Amino acid sequence: MNTPLPAFWAVIPAAGVGARMAADRPKQYLQLGGRTILEHSLNCFLDHPSLKGVVVSLAADDPYWPALACASDPRIQRAAGGRERADSVLNALLLLHAHGAADSDWVLVHDAARPNLARSDLDHLLAELAEDPVGGLLAVPARDTLKRADADGRIAATVDRSTIWQAYTPQMFRLGALHRALADSLVADVAITDEASAIEWAGQAPRLIEGRNDNIKVTRPEDLEWLRQRWSQR
């Protein structure tokens, strides 16, 4: 008998501008397969029966969100975007608390510009972490030889890749634990690059769940072109 997947909230920090895309709008609003990247990133969660709701953190002056069909979806709430990713996520968690979410609820934080999340990866993450005391994230083991550079741009060392993983999203943690870790790390002025790093700073060890390597984050124009070509072959 299959164990039911845990219920969860999704948080999508989407206040960034995506400067490296050199586009006329934030990268999450670029088109891919007839929809925006952000809509694709949301759909995998909105289609999931275990979803309790979604919070999207947006810039206050965002002119693109209201034009999306999903902006009026009752399952989606809007939170204020912050200066950094951690600020945007923390604002979303505060909103969930204000609407009655419990500290023990699972929260999955996913990049707004990561539109190719497979349903199988989402289900695998939920199943593997359902009873985990800490939580964890989708990740991919390093495949290429890794080099550490010196200040002159020359190789200082070759890094042992056998213990190196590339962090992806979603990243899945309990609401209360993630809230405390983010809030405390921001007060301490610690550099937090993702939710797992906040949990690590709080003294916990998130679990790595291997996912698909095509769950890429659109960062540069070639990433978007790669997805367009891949999707055209479906």
C-alpha cells in the first residue's frame, strides 16, 4: 500500500529582475511554449492534489503579474518581494503564518525561473522527505571535473567531485524551522543563497534527493533557447 504524500504549501520568490538575460522584462515573464516561465513554474504545484496553496513574492511595482490568468486563482496569494531571495521567502512565510498555516506544515520553495520541474521529481521529493526530521532539496551530483580558480583566473586545485552536488529546487522544510532559520540568519547578516543554506547555518543537515538534470534554472538566453528546442521535440 502506497503511503499518501504529505500536504504542502509552495512558495515562489519572483521579485528578481534577471539582469543576465538582457531582456525587456524580468526573465520569469519571458515566453516559453505559449506561456510565461512563471506560469510553467507554478503549474506543477497547482496540478498537485496535495497542494494547500501557493504564495508568490513579487515586486511592489510588478506590472506583468496582474495580466496572467493565474493571478486570479484563489489558491495563489501575493506577498511582498524583498531585496534578496531570503527576504522574499521570509515575507511569504509570514503571510502563511498570518493565514493560519502551522509551524509543522511543509513548505516547498521553488525558483520562479525553473519551469521544467517534472511531476515525478516533485512526488519523489515529497515521498522521500515525508517523515524526515529536517527536510531537504532536489539536487544533482556533479558530473564534470571541477576546478578551483585563484585570483589570477588560473587553476589552483582540482576538486573531488564525488561529494559535490548541484542544488536545485524545490527545497522542502517545515514552516516553523525555515522561518526561524531565515529570520535569525538575516539578523546575523549571514549570506544566504538558498533555503538549505539557512537550515545548514541553523545547525541542521538537509537531505539531498537526486532529481532530473533537466530541471534547469533559466539564467542566460541560451538556457531559454535550450528549453524551447527541447519542448518543441515533445
